[in-house]
Amino acid sequence: MSALAQLLQAPGASIDADGDFDAVNALVMEKGWGDGLPVVPPTEARVAAMLEYCDRPWDQPVAKIPPRWGEATPLRLAANAVMAGCEPRYFPLYLLAIEAMCEEPLNLYGVQATTHLCAPLVIVNGPVARELNVNAGHNAFGPGHKANASIGRAIRLALLNIGGAIPALGDMSTFGSPAKYSYLVAENEAESPWEPLHVERGLPREASAVTVIGAECLHNVNDHESLDGEGVLTTIAGTMATAGSNDIYYKAQPLVIMGPEHARAVAAHFSKAEAKRFLQQHATLPVGRLSRDNIERRVKVTFKDRLSNPKPDDVLYAVQRAEDLLIAVIGGAGKHSAFVPTFGATLPVTRALKTADGRLAQSVEDFRRR
Amino acid sequence: MSSKVRLVVPEAPSPQTVAATETRAVAIGAGIRLGILDNSKGNADHLLKFIVEGVKAVLPVASVVSLRKDSVSLPAPADILDRLVAESDYVITAMAD
């Protein structure tokens, strides 16, 4: 008997079903295991193939996913990855993303359960992003790339099936979001004038890594007219500060995504740190743009030291400190950038892809069982 | 006719299901000890005040311990939970959205 067959003898680990595709999908819907779209049946053979790229014990949890605090074992994660349409070689990156988003600073419990519409955004850096063809260029957040679509979907299925983020039960989001189907991209390192995000966040350049952010959907910043970096940054700053944002009340770390053309224009005169300082100083919202009740009940409470008796021209900041702002270069040609607000009560987590013995992985083949 | 397959279950059971089956006998005679956890949402304090008044109108209440967590979006810290466990028979918290 195979190692997997032995694990599947545990109570509740497997279920025998009619093998017909439609019958399996009807069962998935009946059990509430899906995201509403048809799934690839998580048969024993397909899960076995997925686990060929896992060097951890298959039945030991790598994380507990809130709000249910379900144990994310490689076995369960592999079933979700199969259902989402992942190739087996995607599994190490998928498992890394799950581990990262379950680290305490991200506050996944809040991200999952809130009435806000946030979802974990995963940005992939390093050689594995290129090895797996994770799209960083044109339409990076859109359809058409299997790695982006299926790994992102597998994450959502794990958040649903293991974490219990069931709409209106464990996920109380007022609106939900398209980002709750799939939200994974790579940074366009080849087109970036600056060091990659994972290097800025302390990892070696040769590392592969994910950065996870409890994020809203991206909001476009159209600037076809500015002829220099200051102009582009002014337009981005003007897009960042809005009255309904969570970030203006928290020590949050929102994300500015620069398209490569904007990034080059900015980098001609600004380092990344200088660009962050400019944006922090200029992305402001006059208190007078808020409602009277919000001023009384939130501004005066949250900023009691600085704004105990605010005037309409006093300002709130989209990001409280320049060093808290994240900048990544993503996308293809076109004079666009984007702003990604966050849930507020969440901090980004960056984690490197390592094998079970702690080495930085050079390739997903490092995880393959021999 | 299609054949049978073995599917790997993608779902994790809820560990809280086990905890929820535990019971603790509470003697109401001298009044219940009521715990209040204000999650600091807007209006949570008002909502909880009304609920406490409503409970007092229908049940004997020996004591009320009312605690507030600092962040709406983060779980209550251990010291608050420990105190509620130690000093309360029942705990009411607020959603308030």
C-alpha cells in the first residue's frame, strides 16, 4: 500500500464517489467545497502526482487557517490544488503562499472574516516566478496565465475549505471581490529600474519569495500627460488618499504598483525611497472631506494626540510613514500605475521559498521526491 | 456506467466543534456572573449596555465585568480572555456593524 493510500484510510480523509465528472462536481457543490466553478476531481492519483512536489510530511499541518483554524496539511492542500487546476510543479509555491499568509502580522483571521472586501494578494519574486511562468507583464492581474489563475484559485479554495471562509458564515464581506477568486501575480523584475520587492524586504536576490498583502482590488492611476517623475508621483498621490479608505486610520502598509513606463519616468529622478517619501507627504486628505460624525468618532479618537480638535484643512495621510509604503513594478506597456489599499489592520509578510532542510530553493525541482 | 473513484477530501474539520460540546453547569440561584467583551466597533458600547439592561430585567445578575479590546480587527488578547473565563459564567460580545 502506498504512503498516500495509508493516509487516506484515516477517518474523513477520503470519500468514494461516482467517477463521472459531472457527478463529482455535483458532489463538490453539495458538500460546499467549491468556489462556484467546476473543479478538477481530486482523485487519489492526481493528489499523488501533486504531492510528488512536496518534501514535507503530507499529514502534518504547515499552518492553521482561520477563521475555522483548520489544519492545512499538504494532503488537503494538494486536494485543493488539484481542484483548482494546478500543475504539480506549482505546489511548492502554493504551499509557501499559504504559510506566509498564516503568519500573525497578516492577521488572516481579520482579512478572512471582516465585512471589508479585502483578500490576500500574493506577489511572487525570484527565479521560480520565471520558472513557473507567473505573469508579471501585460494583464498580470487578468486572465490567460495558468500559474496566476490556478495557484490563486487554489489559495482561495484552501481559504474556503480549510479556513472556513464560507460567504455569510466565516467570510462576512459586504461585497466580496473578484480578487476572492484568484489574486496572484509576479513582479516584473526585468522591467523594473529598482531592486525587486523581496530584496528590498531583506531577502537575497537569488531567493524566490512571496509577499502577501491583505489587500483591496487595485485602483488604476491613469497619467498619460506627465513628462517627468514628479508629475507621475503627484497623480499617484492624488489617487491614494480617499475618505473611505481603511488605511487612513491604521499604521497600514498599502501598495503602489507602477507600470514599467511610469517606473522608468520616476526612477530618472527618484530613488525608490525618495519616491516613497514624496508619496507619503503628498497623499493627503483634508479632514474637511470627512463627515462630521467620522471626525468626531474616528479622527478624534484615532489621532487624539495630533487631531483632538481638527480644522478642515488639517490632513490625514494615506500612509503614516514613508517606509511603510510598498512599491512594486508590475504590468506591461502603457502609462498606468495602480494603488492597492489594504484592510488596514494587516501587515505584509514576505517569505522565501526553502526546502524542508532550510536551503533556499533554486527551482521547484528541489522539492521533487526522488 | 461510470466507475467509482476515491476523492481526497479538501476540507478540514472545525476543531471548535469539539470545544463546543463541553458544558459547564451554572447555578443561577445567586445570580449569574455576566462578562461583556466590547470589540470597540462603533456603537458596540451602546448595544452592549442595552443588552445588559435586558438581561438584568429577566435574570438575576450577580456581577458584570466589562472589558474592551483595543482593535476591532484583532482577536482579544489572552489577558482579557483569561479574565472573562475567570470572572464570568456567560460572555456577551458585540458585532455592531
